[in-house]
Amino acid sequence: MERVITVTVRFSHGADDGWTVDDSAREMAELTANTGVELVDNIICLRDRPTASLLIGSGKAEELALICAAENVDTVIFNKDLTGTQQRNLEDIIGKRVIDRTQLILDIFARHAASGEGKAQVELAQLEYMLPRLAGRGKLLSRPGGGIGTSGPGETKLETDRRRIRKRIDSLKRDLRDLNSHRQLLRKKRKEQELPLVALVGYTNAGKSTLLNALCNAGQKVQNALFTTLDPLSKSLQLPCGENVVLTDTVGFLHDLPHNLIEAFKATLEETAHADLLVHVIDCSHHLAYEHASSVRQVLEQIGAQDIPVVTALNKLDLLEDKSWLAALQADMPRPVAISAKLGTNLDKLLSEIEKEFKGRMTRVELLIPHSRMHLLDQFYRHGRVESVEYLAEGVMVRGNLPSVEAKRMQDACSERGQ
Ligand SMILES: Nc1nc2c(ncn2[C@@H]2O[C@H](COP(=O)(O)OP(=O)(O)OP(=O)(O)O)[C@@H](O)[C@H]2O)c(=O)[nH]1
Ligand SMILES: [Mg+2]
């Protein structure tokens, strides 16, 4: 098993948004968990400011070299992003592979990507991360088929690698654009059917997939791990008023989510940006709940979803002991509902809060469906909420609620026959 140590660096210069160094160290441990490595140690390094050549001081780097030799470590993971130069210099001193948090996150994404689109998005993010860091790494990247003799006169190995990577990046972008136009088509279809979209958003591991499963019986994979979900999954959900909405679960957010990743996942995240309502799932038992929420808001801004109405689901209520903490969160978050997705607590309250957003869209109708048009009864059940059905000589009298557009369509269909 690969043995790793994480290095959590904290600079006294620069904002850290309420995170303590221990919080950052814990996050590094959570990120490495479930990646199949053995976490040997977590080294904390406090400094005034970063150094250009090593990020940390050379004394500390040498100390790391000794620890790595003694502990037989294979890889050292830094919690701060490293430049190509810093990474190379650190590897020279420490004598082991050195990666940073972004590479670690990209690795986790690569492990969890299941769909073709997910895989392409991750590969794109990885290559874009790699490209500016190529200098001096030509040897490491060389692959069969691309060696000396295949490139034009005067070209170095590095340039070939660069060119190959750029080509691959272009082709991935093309593939993703195609997939995106398919997604746009689906979105258009949904719009035509007037189905509102409700998107579950939140910090990774907050319980979004658990909530989707609880509300829609979705069978979405749930795990106590970061970034379990990468591919968006949509399920239809009928609200108590009868309105049908589409509920989507998608990739979770993290503070300082690598920029490349957000870029590469733009298409997936766009689903969120097109939602009519966001349900912001927060793990209210986490002591960083506020920090998590503000990271989520930052990502929402980055993808242009900051103006969509939000209902807050304060999840994992069953794990929360301090009720005053809950009261504070309820006072500070928009339209809060405290729930436990796992135990199914207060899901009805959450649904009625969601429903407020769409209630105006439903109309009460009384419809006499002729015998020859019985499929309309089926449609009524599918699109709305039926209150009563009465069998009469001239047809079936249905009373209930329908989305306004649907009501009009059905009334037209019924009266066509009558003329
Ligand atoms: N105790 C408790 N645990 C919960 C609750 N909701 C979710 N969990 C647990 O929290 C962990 C993460 O749940 P997920 O539903 O996978 O979280 P997610 O937000 O989809 O996470 P990612 O897809 O990884 O971003 C799992 O171990 C769940 O069982 C809850 O209400 N109470
Ligand atoms: Mg999930």
C-alpha cells in the first residue's frame, strides 16, 4: 500500500476564512481516506509567508526528507498548491514524489468518475493542471510512441509532450461540447413540459444523495467520503400540492475547489445554474457549517447561480446535540428546515417549504373527460393531484390540481371532442 504523509502549511499572512490549521489538517486526512493509501503522518508547518522556491523553508524540507526516509514514505501531499518549480525542488530535497491538494482532489475525482462525460471532465482538468507545470518534467511524461524521432527538426521532447497534451485538451473540449448540446436538448424538453428543476447543492458529504434517495427512492450511492457523487442524477418528485418537479443531485463543493475543476465541470454545474430552486443541504452537526455554507455560496457565484431562490436543509439533525447552534443556523440561513435525511425526519416540512415556490403554478380544475379520451385521466394523475373521480353517463368527472399549462391543454382536449 502506498504510504503517504500530508503536510498542512499555514501562513500567518493571508486570510484563512475561519479555518484553523487543525481543520485543514483534518480535511487533508478526509481527502486521503478512501483513496487506498496509508496515511502515515500529518505534518503541520506554520510560516510567515511562502517561499518562491519551496513554499516552505529549506530546513523544514530537509526535516521532511528525514521523516520520509525513516517512515518509508512514498508520497508527500501538500495542502497548498505548488508551482512546477516548487514541486520539483521539493522532490529533489525530499527524494519522494510530491503532489499538492489539487492533484489529490483530481485523483479522487478520477477514481469516482463513472460516465463518459465525468471521465472526460476529469481528464481535461488533469491535463490543464499539468500543462503549465511541464517544464523540466519531460522525462516523467514520456510515453512510448512519442519519443525522439517522431518530432520535427529542432523540437525538444517537452514541446512534443506539450503539443500532444494540447491536442488532447482540444479533443476533450470538443467531446464535452457535444455532450453539452445533448444536455441542452434535454433541458429544452423539460422546459417545454414546464417541469420545474430543483437542484440539491451543498458541501461534499453533507447528505445530498441521501436526501435524494429519501425523497425519490433513487438508489443513489451514499458513502461517508468526499466526492462520492460526480455525475448529475435527476429524478422526478411529486410535491404534496400535486406539482411535479425534477430533483437533481450533483457534485458536492469544497472550499478552494481547484479552478480547473470548476472550469471542466462547467457543463455539469450548469444544471444547477438553470434550476428554479436550490435546496442547500448543510451538515448542521459540523462545526464548520458556516464556513461550508460560504464556500458553497462562492461556487454558486462562480457558476452564476447566486440569484436562484434557496431553501436551506439543515441536515444530520440526529447528530446535533447543541440546540443553540441549530437556532443560530436557523436564524442565519434562508428558509431553513432542520431535517435528518437518514432517518426521514421533517421531510414533509422540507417539501412544503419547497412547494411554496411552485404553488402559484397550480390551478384547481374540474374536468369532464369523455369516455373516448380516457388517456387524459392518466395524464391528470401523472401531471397533477387528483382529488376525486366520479363516473357519469357522459364521461368521468375529475377534480383536482394541475399546473396551469397542463390544465389549459387538457381542457382544450376535452372540449374538442364535445364540438
Ligand atoms: N447521521 C446522519 N448521517 C447522514 C444524514 N444524511 C447523510 N448522512 C451520512 O452522511 C454521509 C454522506 O452522505 P451522502 O448522501 O453521500 O452525501 P453527499 O452530500 O451526497 O456527498 P458527496 O456526493 O460525496 O458530495 C453518509 O455516510 C450518509 O449516511 C443524516 O441525516 N444523519
Ligand atoms: Mg452524493
